[in-house]
Amino acid sequence: MSPLLGRAATAPAPLIERIEALGRAADALDGIAPSADITTARELLERVDRRRALSAEHTVIGLFGATGSGKSSLVNALVGKEISNAAVRRPTTAVPVAAVVGAAGSDALLDWLQIEQRHLLDGTDAELATAAQRPPAGRRARRTHQADAPGIVLLDLPDLDSVESAHRAVAERMSGLVDVIVWVTDPQKYADAVLHQEFVQPFAGHDAVTVLVLNQIDRIRQDEREPVLDSLAGIARADGLERAPVLATSATTGRGSRSCVSTW
Ligand SMILES: Nc1nc2c(ncn2[C@@H]2O[C@H](COP(=O)(O)OP(=O)(O)OP(=O)(O)O)[C@@H](O)[C@H]2O)c(=O)[nH]1
Ligand SMILES: [Mg+2]
């Protein structure tokens, strides 16, 4: 079976094989398949090449969703300090805000992502990024070790359903660039058909790199939490995300998971 048909096989082929197969397919079908499809495939391959050349050590995780779902609040809760403004006002976040763990090598990646607001979370690694700051000799070994550790770029993004078209454009562009998509929703909007059609369904099959989060779970009665979460999971399965995790969180209380939802 062709590596391109990996989803139908028991175990998908490694990514590198699928990338190479796509390149071969684009070359072989050039002049035969519709030129728009060949262009799309080649643009994707170019993006993949560029991304792989830019810090494979960092995983870029983007929080996407409707305004007010709590993306900024969740980022703040995850990093343990307020790096992004969260507010009742709609919409709040206008440009992406990055929390970076492991600064070494992240600059070029963040430049490529066009992210200006950067918060380096690890003081030692943050210093590594500044050539002018020379580390004391005794700290070199520790720095080298930390520089080798996997890095994370956590992105708080503008709203997808924005009245501001610029917000939506940024979120849509980023959805094609991040490594992991976290779709943040809330008890009021989790079943919004337009959001599912326009944003979740296009990522059908991307189970391995998608997480659905039902935030603001504290706003609903305890006995309703499990059914609402099940309902979101059902919609996600219908969207074509058969195995993507579906989690509940409360950015306000700091709680979150699937298993403890009924005991909060
Ligand atoms: N009760 C409760 N309120 C929350 C929770 N998460 C966020 N909020 C509140 O919801 C409002 C919107 O939160 P934000 O974090 O600004 O939402 P956002 O998704 O970043 O919104 P945009 O930047 O406009 O896209 C704020 O008033 C938050 O305090 C939560 O888990 N529980
Ligand atoms: Mg926000």
C-alpha cells in the first residue's frame, strides 16, 4: 500500500516517508492532476521543509477557539503567571502571544511564525538567547544540558470567530503552521455548528495533533459536566476526530482532566 494511504493501514508510515511520497506523487502527477492540487502539495512540502529546518526541538502548540472561551486564561494558568491579557471585553487578544520554554533555537522559529510577543519562561535558557550575556564558566554544563531538552512554544491566539477580520486571518494562518492544535471551547459554544464546520472539520483525521478542551467547566453543574463532555466528544467524532483527546478544564480554578470531572 502506498505510504500516502497510511491512515487505512494498521500503523501509519513514518512522517518522513509520507513527506517523500508526497514529493514523488507531486512530481509524477505534474501535468496530469489539476495544477491547483500540485501547487497545494508543493506549498505544503515547502512549509514542511522550512518547519523542519527551524528548530525541530520545539513543539509549537496553538490555542484556537472562539472569543471568550478562555484561551488567554488557560495560557496564564498553564505558565503560572499572567503573560496574556484575559478579559470579559470581546475580543481581547489581537496578536499571538508566545510562552517559550527553552529559548535556544527558538528565535528563528518565532520569526518565521511572525510572533513578536515572546515570554521566555526559563531564565537560564533565556540568557542563552542573548549572545551579549556570557555565562559563568561553572554553569556551562548545565546550560548545554538544558539546551538539549525539548522546547515548547505555547501560543495564545486571537479568536477564530472574530468580528475583527484581522484576528480571524491570524488564527487561520497559524492553524496551518503549528504542530499541535488545542481547540478551546466552553459550555455555551461547544456545539456551535459554524465553528465545527469551519474550523474543526477541516482538521478531520488530525487526531494525533489535536486536543479538544471544554474550558469553563466550573460554570456548569457538577451532574451536567460528564454529559456535556460526552456531547462534545460525540460531535468531535462526527467531525472526523475519532481519537483526539477531549478534556475539561477550568482556567479559573486550575482544575482539568477527563477522569476527575465527575468529582469536582
Ligand atoms: N468561570 C470561568 N471563567 C473563565 C474561565 N476561563 C476564562 N474565563 C473568563 O472568561 C473571560 C474571557 O477569557 P479570556 O481568557 O480573555 O478568553 P479568550 O478566549 O482569550 O478571548 P479572546 O482573546 O477574545 O479570544 C474572562 O472574563 C475570564 O476571566 C474559566 O475556566 N471559568
Ligand atoms: Mg485572549
